[in-house]
Amino acid sequence: MSDTAAQTEKLLEQAEQQMRKAIQHLETELVKIRAGRANPNMLDGIVVDYYGSPTPIQQVGNISVTDARTLTIQPWEKNMLQPIERAIINSNIGLTPQNDGNLIRLFLPPLTEERRKELVKRVNGEGEHSKVAIRNIRRDIIEQIKKLQKDGLSEDAAKDTEKEVQAQTDNFIRQIDKHLESKEKEIMSV
């Protein structure tokens, strides 16, 4: 394998890795968008003030799903009830914690048609961010291919590599569309 062929192969691998990361980020963001069912992942990213240090909510208590619309948080220390409650309110996830002195309950209200449409818009926005990220990766890789071409990569090899990058891009855009479609179905099903 020639040196330039190894470089183009490396660029294609780099593109695929970066595009996979964009898909993983999308998946993470989509999990946080609730579709009417209680899911402990909805609390990902919420941090609690635990003796002065910001700590993920999962590390200060046990989070469980009691039914389709209820999450409970059982703190490991009773004095953490107030800080957990404050963290949830400040997180703006649209849920009001119910503190009974032992544990915190989060009741997910049934989604209205209007709220479902807002969630679908948010899902599509996340999808658009991911598509832009993937197109930016494609653009960067193609720029690198053009630099390699100036350094001696043949025009045919450059064109072939660009076609492969475009094929990868199309594939990942299709994956994003599938994710969006299934999340939209999940949100719109009553």
C-alpha cells in the first residue's frame, strides 16, 4: 500500500469515527427528550450540590421507575432531599418534585397534543444539529483530501476517496433520519 493510499484510508477511518460520535451524541440527546414514559435517563446531566461539590444525581440516590409515569429518587442520605429537589427544579426538565420526607417522586403528566408537537420540533432540531455536524466532518475530510492531492495524491484517488466520504455521509444522514422517525413515532403514540 502506498503512502498516499494509507493516508486516504486513515482519513476515511477518521471520518467514520467522528460521524459515529455525532450519532452517539444524537442518541444521548434523544433519550433525554421524554416521550410520555418515565425513564431514569431523563435525569442525566442533573447535578446536585453534595457537600460543596457538584455530583450527578445518580450518585446521591437510587432512581427507579415505579410505573409508566412515575420516577422515584431515594437519596442515600436524608439530608440530600432538599438539594436533589432544588437541582430538579433548577434543571428545567418540566417536572415538579414531590418530597414526602423519605423520597422524591416525579410524576410525568400525560402529554398534550401541543406538547407532543413541541417535543417533535425539539427532536428534529437535535437531528438537524447532528446532520450539520456530519456535513462539517465531510467538509473537513474533503479539505484534507485536497491538501493530499497537492502533495501528490492522484486525481483519481482523490475523487474515489471523496466519493467514499460522501457515501459515508449519506449513510450516517440516513441513520439520523431513522432515529428521528422512531423517536417521533414514540412521542406521537398516545
